[in-house]
Amino acid sequence: MSDYLPASRVTRIKSSASVAAAARVRELKAEGIPIIDLTVGEPDFDTPDHIKEAAVAAIRDGETKYTSVTGTPELQTAILRKIESHTGHHYERNQLTIGGGAKQVLYVALMASLNEGDEVIVPAPYWVSYPDMVLANDGTPVIVPCGEDTGFKLTPDALEKAITPNTKWLILNAPSNPTGAVYTREELQALGAVLEEHPNVFILTDEIYDEIHFGDGRVTSLVTAAPALKDRILLVNGVSKAYAMTGWRLGYGVGPAPLIAAMNKLQSQTSSCPSSISQAAAVAALNGDQSFVRDSVEVYRKRRDAAVEGLNAINGLTVAPAEGAFYAYVNCSGVIGKTAPDGKVIENDQDFTLYLLDAARVAVIQGSAYGLGPYFRISFATSLETINAGVDSISDAVNALN
Ligand code: PMP
């Protein structure tokens, strides 16, 4: 019997840090250790009833077969309508792709476009999956640090410096996981002006958190701010975060027809189509009553405010309020170099998060997993009680440092 030898694309990448953190929390809980879990990357709400009912009806009505690779006509219409109302841009059906979550759509986009040596600009802090997705598809991630001084946002200058003749993609994610940063229309226009000078660069905008926005009005999409780039933008979104539907696995993308055709060809040979039942549920989500979205944003806002106030009251930690998504990216430079009661020195954010797990029984994710330390990410997709308990425990643990 021969041993299994993984493909080089597998050995090149790591498992997702958030998935690993969630697994660790589950393990500790299973051992009976109570953990205050602030790692969660998904809404804690249940999927709204009218969406579940649409799925049940789809099962009863026999909507249980393969659909077209690009989904049912009802889903296509619902997605294209949402995109048009959000961006002001009309897309045709041949500019639409769907998949098993935004994550899978992003992966297929890279699979459909990258050749060895192609570079992908990834502003840091980044969602943990981008660099590994690029590596798995033979590309080279080009990480561009974007510090707190620019609100963790990419500047036109930093973008210009990162572009080379090999640049294939720029990935922009707003509202951002892990910082909650949102680009203004003016900021996007300024990035757009740089991109207009570099026709080799395509732009992937990950807008999965677009509905979770604490500012006025809608989050501006790059295609709205810089319409001249429309033929080079792949806009990716899905129903996971806005409608508490992470387990339903339904995401989508709109963009230039040739890229979309390549992606759909790959989808036809990999998944055939996402679950027909999830498609019916997504139609209900996109076309139905949107009060769940508005109400949940208000709940997240209260939790964000509580988390930010509590964390800023802790000596050594600082955090600015996120403008969207459900995360706070906390600066912990003030605790680096301090000594824990057991004599261990906190050298970096990884040490600090391990200390918090040990001493405070609070699980958070170290900033180095997102490419920019020393920070840690907390999620406020959990109850106010859990957030307050977590902040109190973090405070006690920090006070115990010397
Ligand atoms: N992009 C970002 C920035 C995310 O945080 C996530 C979920 N963690 C995704 C994409 C993937 O979402 P989906 O459930 O639609 O695959």
C-alpha cells in the first residue's frame, strides 16, 4: 500500500485560522472548560422564518433537482436586481456566476484566472483565506500593509507601488473582515484613478458584509465610484452574513462576461450548481422583507459600542469603532513586553491571545493571522452578555500582567 502524497497546492497552504480557532474552542468546551468565545465569524441569529419556509416549500414542491450552473431564473433575477439597486449598474445574466458561498466563488475566480507567476495584491489586514486561495491557485500574494493611520485602508500611493506588470488582481474587501473598515466614495475614486492607469489589473471586490454598515446610507461599491473599471471588476457577495445563512452556502459574483464564462465552465465541472433548496431560500432572502437586516444591524451596533467602550477602558488596549461587519480589531501593542503571572513574557499578539485563552478563558484571534500585528480580532456576533463577560475577563487578565 502506498502513502498518500498531497498535491503541492495543498502543502503550499494552511488551514483557515478562524476555522482552527473555532475547532480549538469546541475542543476546550468538550473538555468541560467554559470558554467565552469571541472568535465567531458568523451571525449568532437564526435564519429568518420566511426564508426557512421558502426552503421547506421548495423541498415539498420537488425543487430538488440540478439547476442550471448559473442557478434558477428566479435566483438570477433576484441577484441582478439587488446588484442594480446597490450599485446603480445593470448586469446581464451572462455576467453572473453563483456558487457554494462567496468563499467558493472567490476560489473559482482565482482558479479561472491565475497562472504561475501572476501576482495578487492583498491589503493587510486581510481575510485569512485570500493569501492561501491565491497560493493554492499558483499565484503569488503581494501583501500590502495598511496601518491604523490610514484606517487600515489601502492608499493610492501604496497601491501604485505594489502594482507590477505581473499584477493580475487587487482584492478589496469592505466592510472589512477583520477591521470593519469601509472606503468612502472619494477614497474609491482615488484608487480607481490609479487602476485606470494599469489596464492589466483586475479588481475583486468582496462585499459579503455590505448590508452590515453602521454609517449613513449604503456602502459604496468600487463599480459605483469608478464605473470606467466595470469591465475589470468582479463583485462578490452572498447571503451568509446579511441573512444569517452561513450554513446554506450560497454566494454569487458579477463581472466581465469572459471571466464569468470561464468560472461557470469550472463550476460545471466541479459543483454543477449550488443546492436547489438553498437557491430557493436565497430568493426569499433577497426578495422578501428586509426588516431582519435592519434589526440585526441595530443589535450589532449596540454590541460594537459596548465592546469598543469596554476595551478602550483597558490599559494597554485601543480600538476604533468598526464602520461595518461585526468585528473589532484591537491594538494590543501596550501589552507587548509585559510579563504574565507565570513568568512568560508576552512577545507578540499570538502570545497574548494564548494568554487570554489560558488566563481569561476568552478566545480571540491573533492579528498575525490577518497579516498585521500586534492586534487581535474579536467578533461581536455574539450576545451582549458574552461580550461584556469577555471584556471583563480580558480586563482582569491584562491587570494581572506586570
Ligand atoms: N469574505 C469574507 C471577508 C468573509 O469574512 C467570509 C466569511 N467568513 C466570506 C467571504 C465567505 O462567506 P461565505 O459564507 O459566503 O462563503
